[in-house]
Amino acid sequence: MENMTHLSPSWIEFLDSQNAQLDEIGQVKTFGAPEIEHYLIKHGPVVTSQNHQALLKVSGSEAFDFLQGQLTADLKDVTETHAQFSAYCDPQGNVLALFLVFKYKQDYFLSFDFSLAETIQKRLQMFIMRSDVTLTDMRQEIVHIGFAGEFGDLDVQRRLDTKIKEVFECGYVDNAEMADVLMVKVPGPYHRYEIFGPAEQIIQAWQEIRINSDVTNAEDWKLLNIAAAVPTVNIKTTGKFTAQFLNLDKFDAINFKKGCFPGQEIIARIHYRGKITKRMLRLRTDSVVELESGEEFSLIDETGKSHKLITIACGKDILQGSILNAVATLRSLDAAQGDLKTENGEVVSIEPLPYKITEEE
């Protein structure tokens, strides 16, 4: 497939040997048992390919200074043993992309949604100017997989000889045959890891993990972000929300003391004003709804008043209905009376988040 020429050929070949069915960009649609894959995501352990995701290497003697002036988080916190979420914003403070930032072999890496790969690389390139900074698409050289499970920390320790306990902690596999495989623990409803390395070593890591886990597809893997209320930004939502509206301050993805970055003045003003008007919420419906990222929808309360939300991500829940993350105006929902329903009459419940978004919580 032409759109997969940027991916590792040996990794695509390996996925084919595992009965993976891929779409045009290299996402796993299924390994042949979609119903089982969907059910297993609830508790894991599961492993999947994430190699379709964008992956940029930022190298050069001025890489740190360049990224420090572009991203919302403090790059000083990114070390050989610690990664971070960080946003890339426009001058109005709207999030263009959300990165997982980590160091691999002394260079900085940015992992983010595949749909933004070309536009974000071009935009970053514009601001390099004469700096000693090089951006390199690494998806052919570095393979990206995901692993998650209720006892994932024990599985990682047993199968890959690696102890990584805290969220955003990272480290290399303590095994000579997989010594270039980097593991990054990320937020999730249970232990979850993003894993990066050369194809041949990732294949070996996959095989070790598979001794005590099953496989899942890319769509069901996204449910883990929704369940943990982890924001995502793609081509349909890029530039639509300021950082706090996506709860990025709750992931330490914004540093208000490090100095200037695009949109810093507006983001700081919202922060110091002390009242954030919109937040990303987690909702659940009794019946399956199909909402695309960036799609606006309304909830109706018992008085007939309409409350508008914008979808961040939506997926079919494990047992019934759908689960979704959406940005809403807090004041509007605070004034809602009685049950909330979709325009089609489906009851919608707003669920507690795994982190506080208001001082009252």
C-alpha cells in the first residue's frame, strides 16, 4: 500500500504473519477475532501495533532550546528515565498537536496522531530557521507498539526484565537481545506502556509479551484513552481548543514558569484568571452512538434546554452503549436540570473523571 511506504517493511511483514488486517495507513483493523479483541481490552493484558502513529526525531545541538520555545511543558523534565505529555499550540493558545515527548539514544522524540504527521512536521520546520536542529520521520527505523493490562507492571518485569512503575517513567529493556527497546509508561485505566525500538528487537519483545497476553486492534486501543480521560488531538480537532479545555494542566503538560511558547500569554491568562470555562468530560450512553472527533452534538435536559458539546473521541463500550470524551461549557451543564438526553432521546450520563477538574472535587 502506497500510504504505508513510511513504515518498516519487516514490521509489516511480521504483522502479516500474525494475521493482522491493516488499513491504508497501517492501523490494525483486527487480528481476526474482533469481538474477542474488543472484550479483552477491558482488563488486558493486550498488545497491539502503534507504528502508524507519527514519530519525529528532533536532533542537533540546539534541539533542546528549539523545543523548549515551542512546547507547553518544561523540556527539562524529559530525561533518559522520564517522559512527558506536551502540547504544540498556535499563537491563540489553541492546541495543534499533543505529543508524548521522550529521549531515545540522546535525541528527543515526539509521538503523536498519525493524521497530523505531515502538517506538524512542516510547521515545526518553518520555525527552525538557522538553528542546528533536524527533524526526521522515524517510522521506518523505529517500531512503536502498545501493551496494557491490570497486572501489566508484573508482566513487564517478568517478560522483559524491566521495572517501570510510575506514569511517564521510562527505561530500556534489561536484556542484551532487546537492549534498544525503550518502554514508556503512560496514563491509562490500568498499567499501560508505549514501546519503541528497532523492528527485530520489537518483534522479540512482542513475542515475549505474547506468552501471557492477547492481541487487540487500533480502534479498541483508543478506548483506553477514553476510559482514562486522556485527551487526543487529530486532524479534525487540531486548533479547536486551548490547552486547559483538554485538561492538559491535569497531566502537567503545561508549565507556567518556563518562559515563552506559542500561545503562552493566552494560556497563562486563563490559568491565572482562575476560572476555566470549558473542560473535557467523560460520558456514557446506553445505546451505541457514532460521533466523529470534532463533531458537535447537543444534550437536552428536562426543561428542554440544549447544551452543546464537541466530541474528542468516541468508541463502542465493552458491554453496551458508547463511551466518549467531549468538551463542554461547565456553566451550561451546571445549570442543567434532570437527566440529560441526546436529541434522539438516549440517556447520557456524565461520569467522574480519574482526576479533579474543579476546586470543589
